[in-house]
Amino acid sequence: LLEAQAQCYGKEHKVFNRIADYNGNLYLDLCNNNWEVVEITSNGWKVIPNSPVKFIRTRAMQSIPHPIQGGSIISLKQFVNATADQWKLIVGFLVACLRTKGPFPILCIQGEQGSGKSFTCRLLKSLIDPSKALLKTLPTNERDLVINAKNCWILAFDNLSGLKPWISDALCRLSTGGGFATRELYTDCDEIIFDSQRPQILNGIDDIAVRADLRDRALIINLAVISRDQRKDEESILEQFNKVRPSILGSLLDAVSTALQNKDTVKLDNPPRMADFSKWIMAAEPGLGWEIGSFMNAYNENRSTAVGIGLESDVLAQAIIDFQKHYPTWDGTATDLIDALEENVSEKILKSKLWPKAANVFSNRLRRLAPVLREVGIEVEFGAREGKKRNRLISIRECLEKTGPIGQTVRQDDIPHKNKGLFADDDVANGGQSRTIVNVPIERSVCDDLLKSKEETDADDRNDDLSSLSSSQTEWEVEI
């Protein structure tokens, strides 16, 4: 009877998981017994007892301590084993987690044993979305993955050893948005649809984001090994972390409040794939105490490194780069291109599973590589089907369009004086209210030395069974 009354006469409410938005404000559910939430506005934030929105809570969710005003994000740095640029990316990921709409970046934390990957992931997730199981194993099917997304806000998967194509594509859909439909249980033809966007944390020893579409959404962090004289037990670290945890959360909320204030004044020229994420963090920079444009410099460098990793780990990409050196302009079918490439590829690679044999498989691989190759100055275009055989022509050209600097527009009051000298001369055009800050463009490696000679290629063939190589690894030997 109660269910019938609710469905027929009750008011319908939209429900949220951990983070909600309402009337331009954001709300963070503290998950405590008093049902308190943090209200974040463009003027600041505060803890309120009565939430204007409805939250759902799952069995695994745990409470968040009351945040403290006046904290500094620097307090978190002592617990994260990362470089300065990597630190900015990690903080940017946390600020992105405090919004309800994606696309959300995928934080990939990599490193050797003893680099603190799993411990770092647990700390980061516990700041915003603590739960009984902070880290989980990767699901074996897409249905379980979507169920995980429905029951928590931040997905964190531990100790990954490579990703199968289906799970890589599923993680991409969760990052930028996508639905999953399946038959509803105990029915013959009814369908249930899951549609979620979630921030994600992945960690592992290997290069996780091998496929180009996942790598384009990822923030790749490579942690250094912690030396024995610097290691500490987890109990003492957690004790220190819990003392500053409320102030760290408070500093993140300050950054989110600043982002709400500046989000409409940020402008991106030549935006990256995750443009909404970039604009959000750029709007939050004054609240984090960062120099204007410093996050985009770190993000561009990270994306450039990711492109190099993708090229190193793909034998087809290396073959295309070497081929384009000798043939700057080329047109033909997929079969013709395969034959042309195979003339300069070693027999070891041709016999490996990494080399595409069929024309359709080759075309699919080439489409996935096209955005990565464009980053290093090679344009691959697929034309319309022509002729009686309806063959599709493929064109390879030197990419004349270079990646320009990324700019942002912020309000004049938010720009610190120490950044003077970075401004473009557009004060008159902007009415004196805003300026465009142009970052120094990052030099991109064209990977000219990937395949220097036939002898080096043959040496590299000994490792063609490896899924990926470290971006910092330039010389290596393998004993057979």
C-alpha cells in the first residue's frame, strides 16, 4: 500500500550518489548519521544539516569527517610520492571528482613494487568517497562494472596487468558517458538501462593505458621506488593523514568554490580531448594558489609523454612513421599499404600477433592510431569508396597544422601580479576586464629515431611480445 501511494501520489525526486548539483551549487554528502552535507557555492562552502537534494547510500559507503576552513592542499603532498607536475595532475583529478558532470579523467598510477601505488590510491579515494573496500579487483564483465559504478562515486581498481579491449572501451564509456543495456532479471523481454559517468583510479606495474582512446582520457602518473631509508609503516602514515584529512578536504572545497566563481570566464583555444575537465581545473587554479596556466603546462607535458608511450608500444605506428620518412605523400588501398609496409618490416614482426594480417583489421588499427600519428605530424585520411570494386583509398600526408598554444581567459581580479609578462595584448578587445594567458607550447617528439635502421628493428623484435615499454627506457637487452 505504501509503495502504491508513493508511485501514484508521491512527488518524484532525482537522487544522487555522494555528489549533487542544485541551482548552480554543489553538495557533498558526508554520509554521517545526521545526514549532513557540504553546500559549495561561488562564495564559499559550509556544512548544513538539511540537504535540498536527495542522496542514496549503499552498504559500502563510509562517512567523511567535517572539513575544516583555512586548510592547504600542500598538506597532502607529503603523502604522495610524485613529482611537481604529477602532483598538479593528481590534485586536478581530485578537484574534478567534486563535480557531478563529466567527462572525468582516468587516473593511472604506475610504478614498480614498493613505489606506493596502492597506498596512494587508497588515500586519494578516501578523501572524497571512502568505503569499506577502497580498492577492488577489476570486474570480469561489463554488467558487474556498471553495478560497481552505481554503488560508489569513484571507481578504484588495484594491481592491473594489462586491459582487454572490451574493458578498456567500457572504462572509456564510464569516463565520458555511455549507457549499458541488459535484460532485467525475472523477465523475458524487459530491458534495464544503466547510464553513468564516474571518475576512475587504476594502478599497476605495466603501462595501463595502451589503447589510444583510453590513453587520451588518462592522467598517467609514474611513481618512483621509495628507498628503504625513506619507508614508513602504514599505521603511522595513516595516523598523520587522518589528522590533516579535514583540512585537506577543506582546501579542495575552496578550490571547487573558486571554480564555480570562474568557470564562465575561462576560455580554451585549441582545447584537448578532455576540454571540460581542463576548463574546470583552470578555473580552480587561483583557489589552489597555482600560477595561471601551470596546470595546462603539466597536462600538455603528460599528454605528450603518453603519445610517446603509445607509439613505442605499437609496431604498426612505428612502421607508419618509418614509411612516411621515405614517402611523405602516399595514396592507395589498405591492401596496398600493408604490402608497402611489409617490405620494410622484419620477418619477426610479420609473424607476431601484433602485426595485422587482414585488410579490415589493418584499417581498424590505423583508425585508432590516426589521432596519435597526427600528434607527431602524420595525417592519415580515409576517403570514400570508389570504382567498381568499391575500394576505400587511404592517404598519408605530412600534417601541416601544428598544435598551437592553449590560452585561457580569466577575470582580471583573479590574476596575480607575478604572472605579469605572460599576457597577450588583448586588453582593449576584452574591455580591460580580462586577458588571455598563453602558455609556452610544449615541444612534441616526432619519434624520428624509433626505427633508425634495420639492425635496430631486428633487435627490437626480440621484445615484440611486450604490450608496452616505459617512456623513460631507451636502451635494454634481452637474453634468449
